[in-house]
Amino acid sequence: MSNTRLPAAALAQSGACVLAFLAAAAAAFLAPELAARSQLEAPPASTRAPAAAPREAPRFGSLRVRATGEGRATEPGGLEFAKSAWSEARRTWPSGARLVVERAPEERAIDVSPVMAGSQERAGVVAFERLEPGRYVVGLLARDAAWEPRVVLVRPDEWTEVELACTTPPANGTLLVDAALASGARSDALAVRIEDAATGVELLAQEAFAWGASPPATFELPAGRYRVVVEGAASVGYHGTLESERAAGRVEELVTVEPGRATRVEARVPGGARLKLTVHAAIGERERAAFLARFGDQGEWNLDFFTHRATLELCRPGRAPLPADFRYELGTTSAAGTHVRPALTVGTTQVSELLPAGRFTLVARLTSGRSVEREIELVEGATLEVVLAIE
């Protein structure tokens, strides 16, 4: 049995979803929560920027994935195509065959779901007809086929054809993750995630506050190279209201799981850093037009409020962005209370939730895509003050 101690880095990650907006943004993983006028404080007055030139219609590409060889993935009804369709617990390697198609981590946006859903054309063949151009990770998760993901480029106005062979998987090993706070105390407010080391795609997870979970988190999975991520999580209610804040940061480590053996990881998760942030921007017609194009007409109040919000990401080379979470309040509805999401109203100053310590590129982006970047270093236990201006 091998033992690995994780180097400390800190993060907090949380999201909230307001039901009034789900119907308009079901395809978005972190779509803005829309609210009635009485629910929120008025957005700050803004200087209207000049109207932008008409935007070109978006162009999409298409992807067709074909499983070949012998295996569950090639049988009629044997291949499911999205993680959202998993019926098994996420801490268990799928017993059937799952097709994973996700935006490459380094090309993701924090407010867009990376998981793609397609339609089955016939046994073992799944088509995705409206994908944004870019790179995608494509692979099979199955008991009878090896996880051998490919990174493919989807070009606009073209079909990309991909074949995934059902090859013999390696023997399984066991990964034991002993997660605790920096003090050594156990906490059910820690989430454990297992990523593919090569592509960064999340394969398995044990969520924080998971029912029936007990330490150490145990995963049986094919021998190979993985990244273990352990991070603190906030507790949220049914409507996404914050019940208890995140109280720990984030640690991660690359590990090798060997066939027929147990690999044990000790994760001691420290507290995180914080960011005191101000974002300045002139909001104009381009932001309003972009919001309407993505979400449709949700009323003037929502249009004005959410176009004044800047989405916030912490970016690292070759990795998926991490959310820089801030709080906001909703008023007299079933979702009334404090919520958390990676966004901040322009012209305001606020202190973030816990964030990971380390070097990042902080990105603030408006609905129109206008953005600003700043290289920052977050220090464990400290609060970094930053002022950004989006031109």
C-alpha cells in the first residue's frame, strides 16, 4: 500500500440555483438566477456605453461518436451519452457504458455546463449537432471497455467523426482518500473528486454531506494515473440558500493506482484565502443584447440587474477555471435568503468566500464577453484587495 500526503492549496466552491430561472436556462450549469424587482436591491446607476455593431449569428459544429468492437457500448440501448443520465452513485465506476463528451477543461467558462448531451442515431452511435467550436474530451466509461479518452477539435459548419474502440480495460485497484481538516478533525463538509490526470475530466466523486459516507472515501477504479482533489463545501438548502459557509480550502495530488493494490492518500485541507474585489465597467446595449440572445426576455428588472453582473473566474494553465464566489441576497420568495455564485455587481466592493491559495489569472467578464484579466497571488489566511476596470 502506498501513502501520499497532499500539498496544501485552498479553495472554496459553491453555487446556487433559483427556480424562477430554471425554465429559461436549464442548459446552463451556472446560469444567472433571475429575480423579481422586489427581491433585490437596485443595481447601481451606470454610464451607458455606446451601442455596439450588430453581432454575427453564432456558428456551430457537429460531432458524431461511434463505439466499435465488442462491448456494452455497441449493443442496442447499451450506450448512454451524458453524465447527467448516470443512475449509479458518482463514487462508483459505471456498471454500464457511458459516453463522456465534455469541453476541454482549459476552454471552459464558469457559467456554461461543460457536459454535452446528444442523440442516439443507432446502436453505439451518438450525434451532437450544435456544439460551439473548440476542443472536446471524448471517451467511454464502462466496465468492459478501457477509459482511453481522445481530445478532438470541432470546427464550425463541419461534422467531426470519432471512433472509440472497446478495448480490454486494465485490472482494478483501490483508492482510499483519508480527508480531514488541517487540524486533523473529520468533517462531512469535504468533497472528494477523482479526475483523469491527462485530460482533467472528473470521473468519480464523493460529494460533501453525502448520505452514508464514512472515511476514508473509497473508490474502485481501473489502474491508471489520476488527480485527487479534496475541497471544502458550503451547505445549501433546497432553493440554493446558504445554510453554512465553506470552512476549508482545497488540496490536490497526482496518484498512480496499481492493479490489485490499494493506494492511500492523506488529505489535510487548510483554510483558504479571500479577495476584496471591485469591478468597474460601463454597461451598454451590447451587454443587454447578449443577455437577451442567451436567455430571452426575462423582464426589464432582470435584464438590468444581471447585465450589471461580472462573472468571476480563477484560471490556471491547462486546467478548468475555478469560481471566485461572492454572496448576494434574494428577498420575499421561496428562495429568499443568502446565495453564493461567482459574480459581482459592477461598481460595488465585496469580500469573497474562501478561495484557493496560489497564483491565478483572475478574469472578470460581462454578458457581452468584454473582460479584464489580472495576475494575482492569493496567500493562505490573507485577504487580497483588487480593483478591476473593464474597458
